[in-house]
Amino acid sequence: MGSPKGAVLPVSDPPRGSGGGSGGGDDALLFKGSAMTRRGAYAALSYMSCAVLLVMFNKAALSSYSFPCANVITLLQIICSTCILYAMRRWKIISFTVAEPRTASDSVNLVPLRTLIHTLPLSLAYLLYMITSMESVRGVNVPMYTTLRRTTVLFTLIVEYLLTKQKYTSPVLGSVALIVFGAFVAGARDLSFDAYGYAIVFLANITTAMYLATINRIGKSSGLNSFGLMWCNGLVCGPILLIWTYIRGDLELTMNFPHLYSPGFQVVMLLSCILAFFLNYSIFLNTTLNSALTQTMCGNLKDVFTIGIGWVIFGGLPFDLLNIIGQCLGFIGSGLYAYCKLKGK
């Protein structure tokens, strides 16, 4: 990745008929009649891996170290992502637009103002998504967090229909209904019920659905690839969040945090920032290569690892029979959608 002559990182779905064909290669379909390419499958797997690790590190910072400022973590993640993008663009490892070669120019004027304004709804949706997602991790335990987050798929269906009139087949709708039903069954006996925590999680579900649908709608019409969209998000969201954290006093609270100079806490924060960059990239890639609904379903499939690891490390939820049944229903629903996707339905 460090050499200008190396293979460029995948950034978006290439136009049909260019590059991949129907033969082999990374753009070949997984199976005959499949609706998912190998690149799409790699993007989905990359997202799931990053998402599991990021939830663990965020939970460690907010709960294990009792860090009080979730917005500061979000701000640091945005700053880290923007710095990484700037360095990679300067070193000509990546480009920001679909048609621009990596070696196009040495000036990092990067994106025109008109394009930045065009992506403004996406950036604002991203800011809401980041803030609510980070705050929702604090409000509930990890197993219940992942359980409630699985209902995002319902909000995604609704938002996609409202924005693009996207419709899905009966098997897909059935898999969504099974996931939502499983989530309610799993949470029926949550003894640690917290109304505020639950409300924040559902708010995070709504903002996530808006963000993913906006990626699919605005991202493909902006002329920017995944890195360019991430760059615009950083330019818009960074200053807004910086001002917000300053007004709320979060920056001062962070400077007085007792574990601020603890090596363990600093390692957790560093890994959280790096993983946030890769997670955001994989979200863009998965959503553009596949769809907003596929991205949401990948979030459901990775929950089996998040729940298991979170329960072992952080605890907080006794797994009774009803909870296990609900979890299994959700995983079956996600598996059913994955089957429909691979079969091209």
C-alpha cells in the first residue's frame, strides 16, 4: 500500500462492463446467478471484523475506564481519519474522485467547494450517526446493545423506500421480520432496562438508516469515491463537533480525566481511532458495492461475535432461554437474507 506503483485500494463499484466482466477476477460473481461479487463479499467481511473490534474498544474506554466524553472520542476519530486521508492522498496512495488517477497532481486542493456542498446532507447524517452510536454504547450493556441495534434493518427498509422507492421481495421482508421479532424476544427479560439507554439506541438506529441510505443516494452522484466521501465528512463534521465539545465543556473535562495519561487508556483510544477509519471506509465500500440493506444485515451477522466477546469481557446480561431463542431468531433471519442475496433474489 505504501508504493505508488502498488495496487490501488478498492474505493467503489466500477461501472458495469468495465474491468470485471463475467469471467474471473475480483469483480466476478460469487456464484452463478449470485447478486454479490467477490469484492462485495470482501467488503462485507472487512466491515464485520472492524465493527466487532471497534465496539469492544469503545466500550472499554467508556465503561472500563469510565471516560465521560463520548463526543470527544468521536472528535478524535474524525481528526485521525482526516489526517490519515490527507497523508495517503499526499503520498499518492489514494485519490478522492472516481475518475482521478492517484498521480494526477501534487496539489491537495482535494475536492471542489461545490462538491463539498453537494455532500453536506451525507456529512450531517454521518455526524448524527457517529454521535448517537457512540452514546448508545454507554447506555446499555454490550449484548443488549447489539440486540437492539439489529432493529436498524427495519428503519433501513423504511428510509430506502422513502428516498429511492426501493422495494424488496417477500423472502427479504420475511427475514427482516424475523430479525426484528428475535430482537424483541431477546430483550423481553432484560433486567437492566434503562429507558434513556433504549431511546438512544433506537435513535442511533434511525440515524444509521438515514446515513446508509444517504451514502447510496448522494455518494454515487457526487463523483467521489469512498475516500473522497470520508474526506468531506471530516471537513464538515470536525469543526462542528469541535465547537460543540468546547461549548459543552467536554474538552476541559477530558484534560482533567484521571486516566488521560494512562498507557492502557491511550492504547485503547489510539486503536479506537484507527479502527474507526477502517470501519468507515468499509461501510462506504460495502454500501456502494452492495446496498444499504446488505450493510445493515452485515451488522446483524457480526453480532454473534460481538455478543459473545462482550458478554465474556464486560458481562451485564444473564443469558436465559428466552434470550438465546431471540438471538437465534435474529441470526436465522440474517442468514436467510444472506442466502437471498447470494441467490440474486
